[in-house]
Amino acid sequence: MRPDKSDMILLAANFTWHGLPVDVAVAAGTRPKQKALDWLKKFASEKKRLLVYQIGEDWFAFGPPAFQAEISERIRSGEAPWAD
């Protein structure tokens, strides 16, 4: 995933959550290109990976509801989404 084509930097398997790899996509600009983000979400679903991605200053989680809730709580409490 080239940052100059996708407007994101992908940190593959940056951390794990309940034994599942979590990829982190950091925006390289204001937001990732929608086509690249859609591809990454599809890839994550097919490969049973989780995803945390950035749009502007906001972070989002893609995966099961429990994962989304935990990542949201980390962000609300001021932690980095990938904190262990």
C-alpha cells in the first residue's frame, strides 16, 4: 500500500487483540483514499484481521463490536488506540 497512492501508511500487525492481528492505517494527509480504505476493510474481513484507521484527527476501529468498543474506550480515555 503506497502512501502516495493511498494517502495512508499501513502498520501491518502493529499489535494483537485476543490473539488476532491488528493493522493500523495512519492517514498520510487528511484522510485515506476511500478506494484504499474499502480494499483494506475487505482484506481485513477476508483474512480475519482487525483494523484501526485514522481520518483527520479521529480514529476508527473495524472488527467485532467488542473490539470497536475497547478501541473507542482507549481513545476516549486519551490512550493511543494500540496501547497494550
